[in-house]
Amino acid sequence: KKHTHTKNDERKKRRLIANFDPTRQHEIRESNRVAARVCRKRKKQFSQSLEATLKVLDEENQQLTAQHDTLSSWVKMVRQEATTPANTT
């Protein structure tokens, strides 16, 4: 299937950096550098936020696991007491 040129293709050609004068090329590159820096900073902040959330959730998980273990032991002890005949003296 042959590719037919569309208006979109023409727009892309006009936007190529090589089609601009050197001063404009420099401006475009500088603008792109700034945008890339901002993007990397935002990505780093997002990653740090996720790591902080992970730390909080890990701590909560440890606390809940300990609580679960304590309650499970307590239930086991209560069940054993309930099935053991009482000493009547």
C-alpha cells in the first residue's frame, strides 16, 4: 500500500528544526532542554512520592501483621480454654 502525502505530513515537514534559521534552532533546542529538565524533575518527585508511600504502607503492613499474629494467638488460646474441661475442686 503506497503512502499518500497528507496535510499532516506537510505540517510535520514545516516543523522540522532544520527548516528554521540557526537562531530559531537554538531557541527550540533551549526550550526543549528546559522542558526535558522540568519533566525529569517531575518524574523524580513522583518517584520519591511513590517511595514514601511504599515506606508508609510497609510500616502499616508490619503493624497489621503483628496485630494479626497477636489476635490469632489470643483466639487459639480462647478456643483451647473453651474445649478444655474446667477443673472442679
